[in-house]
Amino acid sequence: MKDQSKKTLNTITRREIFGASAFTIVPRHALGGPGYVPPSDKVNVACVGVGGQGRNDVAGVRTENIVALCDVDDEQMADTVKAAKKENLPHAEMLERAAKYRDFRKMLETEKSLDAVTVSTPDHTHAIIALTAIRLGKHAYVQKPLTYTVQEARALAKAAQEMKVVTQMGNQGHASEEARLINEWIAAGAIGEVTEVHCWTNRPIWPQGVERPAELPALPSTLDWDLWLGPAPHRPYHPAYAPFNWRGWWDFGTGALGDMGAHIIDHPFWALQLGLPETIQASSTAVNSETYPLASAVHYRFPARGKMPAVNMTWYDGDLLPARPGELEDGRRLGNDGGGVVFVGKTGKLMCGALGASPRLIPEDKMKAYQLPPKTLPRSPGVYQEWIDAIKGGAPTKSNFEYAAKLTEAMLLGNIALRFANKNLILKYDGKKMSFTNLPEANQYLSREYRAGWSLPS
């Protein structure tokens, strides 16, 4: 990356990198075509970003053959391996044996046997890593939110379809029993036609509404800061960004909405088949050019879908809450510690907490009297196993990139609206053209200009 005059994996073709034999299919894949793994075989997986949530993702695919670990921070990678050994986890020895890399491009060039890749890095590098792997025919599991920009989300969904790989976004709640109950109750008419939804979270739990730090601390010797930055604009290293607080910075994260919307907004998005909004309006505490605001509310309008009516959905973060429903009993909490969702239907209201809390009709008397409808949706073995099973020819994943890209786009449109909260207008969005029709200056945030030496593989 230091010599910008040289081609990188991001700017040269796959044939230039790997040669004409790059896509020769090894015998165990031959019968099922490229990318197929027989059910009796283990999937060869590489994990990119193995600290924090990445550690959970590594454990999530431990039933398979983890052949490589990749992280820009040597210490973080070593800690993940040490923790597995200390806890005597069954995959500890496999992690010790796995090849270790800092640069995902070098890993993809070297590890010829890979079938699949998990991506658990900061938001701003999701797309470039995942798309590079997908273009090489690798199945991809990417942590939420799928991408940093709308253009990236669409590129990943398109590439996954073209390459016919199995994909999954890591919003674990999508695989939950609770998510299926919400879908089944809504479909059965438990609260009638839904026209209004309120979603909220306790995030941010990291600094926002702050300016860029001025001091220049020493760069840890274990961290490759240039690789950590990847396609983002250059700035000096600071612990205010890595390893955790990047979530609140415009250059690296997607704020509270991007972080938790993939879990919380996912419930109405799936159950109501929302698709893309036609209008978005945001209000918030002070917005600066460095970080997301301390608190915000984003108002979406989704058009009618077939026989389903238009829906107004509001997102709240930074300890903001919707008004208490009149049906909610005195002393009863709205949602749970992480947030929640309230569906407002013509004949009732449905409430659930964040991250797997059971849905309930309100008031509780109505819930107790409700005759539960049949369970009509297939149950999931879990977000990781669902992906692994699909690679081996099982049922398709439910949070695949076709679905996840649209959910991610809806969330990111809210973040763009936040940038223009002081305009005091309702943004109009044309999803087919991927364009804001009444504020052209907002369109620049649908994509981003990458730092020199970085680009999305075509």
C-alpha cells in the first residue's frame, strides 16, 4: 500500500492476480458446480476481523475448517486464540493451526482452498473485503450493517447474484424464534393492517457529538494503521477510533442507526415487507462534520405494497423514546434495555424488546386471550449454521444480501437525512434511480470516494 504506483488486488483483474487456473474446481466441488460443498465435507473458512464481534463470528463457524485468521492488529488476533485456549474451547487448536494474516488481499492470494469468508471488520471496510472475496467465488458472511454506503450495498447484492455464492448478514435476530413469531402474528392479522411503527435503541454507548482529537499518541507496534484505514480518508491513529469507538465517526461507522437498526428495524422490515422508503426526515441534537449526533429521530414513509397499506416508521436513539401507548399498563416498561419496537395496527398494538425479546400484544389481557396462529415459517438453526447449511446445499439463508442490502440501504438513507437535519425538509427518494429528487446535494453520500490505492473490485 505504500507504493501507490503499483497495482493492488483492488485495481487489477482476477486473471492478472491468480492466472488462468484461478477458478479450477477441486474434486470435492466438481459434482455440485463452483462453490458447492458436499454436506459430508467441512467448509474451508477464513475469518477477517477476529476481535470484538469477530471473536463471536469465529466461534460461530467452529464446526467447519477455519484455515486462516486475518486481522490488522496482531495483538487482537493473538488474544482471540489465547481466549479460546484459556476457555478450553473445542476450536482452540484449530485457531492455533490456522494461517495468520494482516492483509486480507494477501490471504486471498495465498489460501487457494478457501470456500468462504467471514467479515467482521469496522463498517467502512466491509464492502471492499466482501466484494473481493465474492468476485473470487467465495461465500460471504458479513457483519451488520452490510456496508458503509448505499452504492456498496447494491454492489454486494449484485455480485452475490452474479457469482451465485451463499451470503448472510450477521443480524442474529433475523434467525430468532421471536422474529418468526412477529411475522406469523402480523400475517395472521393479530393487530390488523399495520400503518405505523416505532423503533428505538439505547445506543450510542460510545462517544458521539465530539470533535476530532488533536493529540497524536504513539501507534501501537502491533497495529497496521494504514490497513485499518483502508478506503477511508487518512487521519493519524488515535484510540478514539480503534478498536471500538469508530462506530460514532462519520468516516468509519454508521452510528446508532447503522449499528442497531439491522436488529431492530429488521423486525418491521421483514414482517411488513417494507422495501425502500419514499421519504425520510431527520431531527437531532447538534450535527458536526466528525461524529454522529448524541440523539436523533428519523421519520420514514414507506409506500403501499400490494394489499399492504403505506407505513410511517420512526427511529429513535440516544435515549429518546416514542410516546407510551395508551394500552401499556402503568408501571410496565416500554421495550427493554436495548430498545424495542411497537407496531400500531388498526385493531391493536404489538410490542417487542430489542435483541430477541418475546413479542407481546398490549395490554397483557389481550395477549392472554389471543389464540396463537399456526407456525408457518421454517425455523432457523441459527444465523451461522443457516449459512453453513446453505453452502452445503441446504435451505437458502434468510438474511442474504438481496434482503440485507435493502435493509441496509433504508438505514443508511436515515443517516444521510441526519446530515441535512438543519435543512428542515422532507427528503424525497427514488429507489429505482437511487437518487434524492428534491435535494441533489444529498446524493453525494450515497457513495464515497476511496482513498488512493483502494477501489471496489468490478
